[in-house]
Amino acid sequence: MITPAFELSQDPDFLILSARVPYTRTSEFDLFVDGTDLKFAAKPYFLRLTLPGRIVEDGREKATFDIDKGLFTLRIPKETAGEHFQGLQMLTSLLAPKGSRSAKPLVEDLSGAEGSGNAGGQEEDEEEFDWQIEQEVYKEKSEEELGLLQKYGFANQRCGVFHRLQEELCEVIDLKNPEGTSAAERRQARLQAEASAFSSDHYLADLFEDDEIKRLLKFRPWWTKLRVSPEQEEESAVSFSEEEREQLRRFTNRSYLLDKTSRRQAWLSLVDILLAFCYEVRSTEGEHSVESPWTIRKLSGTLSWLETYSSLQDVLVSFGRRVSCFPLYRHFALVTSAIRDTAKIFQQGKACVLKCLLEIHKVFRENEPAYILNDLYITDYCIWIQGVKSKKVESLATALQKVVLQKKDLELELNELESAAAMVLKEEEEEESSSSSASSSESDDSDDESCPETEEGGETCRDSPSQPPPSVCPIHHTPTDALLSEERSTLDALPSASEDCRQLIQELRLSPERRQSEPSDASADGGASGRSPGETGNITVETAEPPADVFIK
């Protein structure tokens, strides 16, 4: 039997089902309504839905069929008039058979169940997440246990996948040996790779030449334009395209039996993936390109290093470091804007989160090596997010709005680098200002001293020199030794700067004019000046005697 393409909508009194069933006969429709169960059959199509609310068959139901479009529309009364059915856009969850949504363990301890006041499976719904670091007593594990813990994928539920995909491994993730690398080793390798990839030149270029960055910051993604009134539910603000609904129908619904640690890992990794997605949407202004799969998986530590996080702060720090090291635009303002965008997505509800995940799924599906990430993460997230409680999504949005990320948290010495670069720019402006004022004063003095006019009797002007111009041109040297020593002392005042950062700042401070004024090694060896190593003394530049009627300034 074929599952038809269908949509669900509602008004205060009726549930409306629209199913596309071309090439069928009107005389073969069959409908079954019983509480939350709805079955529709029209050979060769069959549709079975488990609804979030109860419907009745009391004679008010109405069905129409458009033969030209092959569209069947059914209006079914609600058992309680005015009731709002939530989750009508979660098509994969609606297609699940009744009773399959429960993920209760096969073996339970019923000794303390009596009088507890909680049915099985309800504890997860009532508990509140603490998005801070959770501390546990350290327990040493044997080598055999450590070998079994090298897992990854959605909620760390997969292992052994990359044994079969060694050829695609280097094109998908940065981790070389995921099967034999522990979580701590992955994190250490990721931090080292980010530190070596950080380019201070690229970061400073984007910092001071930020016209393109300012334009990207003004862009408004589609989720920022959603407006939900207090009367409307989250599903009313987000609409899915026909392609997205078709993809939801293709997913196979499954149950996820996750403990508290696995659920925490799933939520934090979801934030990490959506942060990378928000950056990519803003950097391309909503138009995905051939670089989009690389950008999303490169900026997400979850997708590129199979990283597992312990708190929201860890997720944001990892994302901020990777934005500062890898993409085309490396600016801290893009990090903060991505955090705000992600909080806005969670604030709009799980339907908005699902739409973003479907967009990521499409980007990876159209890229040859990245499709593996759909199997490892995105497909499971698309199915899992449809069954979570809305209050979990709302609490995560609130936590993202409260979290604070600063440049010093990235541990890339961004504050020291920016301070030194700003100091260099200020000194260059002061030097340009002083040199321009000095040249203007010299010009005024030379105008006063050079008086070509003569008085009566052929005598020269009082202020004019009594002797002809000298035959040797004086060369003016700037006293750079004192200036350079002062700048070096200022550079040494930055105790937190690393050796590479110090060298970069020193190169920034040394302008081309100062490099020319310092003695070069070639001159000391006699190669550039034309002198032998034994020659010493001053060099005099001689010029030809100028004609008497030519005045040289």
C-alpha cells in the first residue's frame, strides 16, 4: 500500500485532512474514525494517523474529491469543540502506530512504584534540565571498558560506522581515528588544530575592514520574520514546503530510549549544529552555495570532530573558536549574531527547529561525502525533535538568551591582539600628522628664506644667504633608536601575549620607513653599500655645481 501525500489543518470545530490520491476511483474510498485513530483507504493508497486529539463520526463529517487534481478533502468533527490539536505538522510522529511512541525499558524495577504518584515514563517529562556543568565522582575504568565507550552519532548511540567508510572519512570529519579515540582525546586534538589554524592577519583584516561584515549583520533570516500572536500555537507560524513534507513522510518513525546523559548530549549537540547553520545562512544571506556543506560541518565540533559537550558554555566557546579560525568571515560579531539567531529558533518552537533540520538534511543530501552525517545525526534529529516536549525547547531558548560569551573565553588572545593593532594604528596616525605638520612648517621657512627679489644697488635680500648653495645635499635622519626602544617596552607590557603574537605586533609597529632607517645586514657585510668590510667612515654625496641662475630648495 502507498502512503499518500497529505496535510492536516484545523478550525475550532473540525479537523481537515487533505490527501493527494491520483489515479483512484471515488467508489473505493473507505474511512475509519475512532477517537484518536484515523484510517483512510483508497486503493492503492492507505493512510493511518494517530491524532493528538479525539475526533468523532456524528454525521457532520464531509468529504469532497477533485478528480482533476486527485485531491481528497475530509472534514471531521472534533469531539470537544474549540479544542486545539497540537503537532499537526509533525507528520512522521502522526504516522506512528498507536502505542509506539512510548520508549519504556523492557525491564523495570516495580518495588517502589506503588504510591510514588508517577507512572512509568513520566519522570522524564517532569524533570527540569540544568544547563550547567554536571559534576560526578571520577571512576577509573579498565582498558576493555574504555574501548567500548568510543561512540558517536546522535546521542552517542553509534559505533563502528567508520570502519566501513575509511575512504570517505577524511572528506567528512577531521578526526583520524574515531573508533580508537576517547572523548578527552578528541577535544584535545580539536583544540590543538584550532590553535594552529588561527590566523591573526585574517582576523585583524576582518576586524578593521568590516564593510562586508556590517552588511551581513543587517541581514534578517526567515525565522526572525515569524510573528506569533498569544492566541496562536507554534505550528501556525511555521509552514513546510511540499518537498519538506515529502521528506517527513519518507522518514521511518522510531523510538529513542535515552538516559539522562544521552538526552543532555543530544540537546547540546543540537545547539552546536544549529549555531553552524545560522552562521552559514547569514554568511550567504540565505542562498546556499557549494561551500554550504563544508561550512556547516566545519563550524560544528559535533559534525567535524564527533565532539561531546558538557554545558552550553562549552558549546558556545567551541563555536566561537571555530568561527575565528576557519570560515571566510572571521568576526566576533558574527558569533554573537549566530547565538541570537539560534535562541530565536528555539523560541519559535520545535516546528521551527524541525524546519531548520530539514534544510540541513537537504544541504547534506546534495553533497556526496556529507550524506554520511545525515545518517549519523540529522535524520535522527528530524525524527526525535517531533516527539519532545515543547517546554524543553522553551527552556533551552531561555538558557541561550541568558548565557554570555566573551572574547577572552575563546583563549585566542583576541583582546591583546586587537589592543596592539589599535595602538599601532594610532601611532601611525600621529606620525602622519606630525610629518605633515613638519613638512608644512619647513615649506613656510624655506619660502621666507628664499627671496629672489633684489634691492637697489644689486644687493641681495637681508635674510637671503650670503653664500651660494652648498654642493653637498644634507640627508635628514629620524632618531629611531629611542622610538623603537619605547615601542618595545610598550610591547613587553602585554604579559599575556604569546611569542607569535609579540612577533606579529612588533612587525606591525615597524613601518617601512623605520625599516629603511635601521642598518641592514647586507650593509654591514658590504653587499648593499658597495664597500668592502674593512672600509669605514662617512659617505658624501657630491652633486654638480648648479648654474648661477638656478635656485635649489
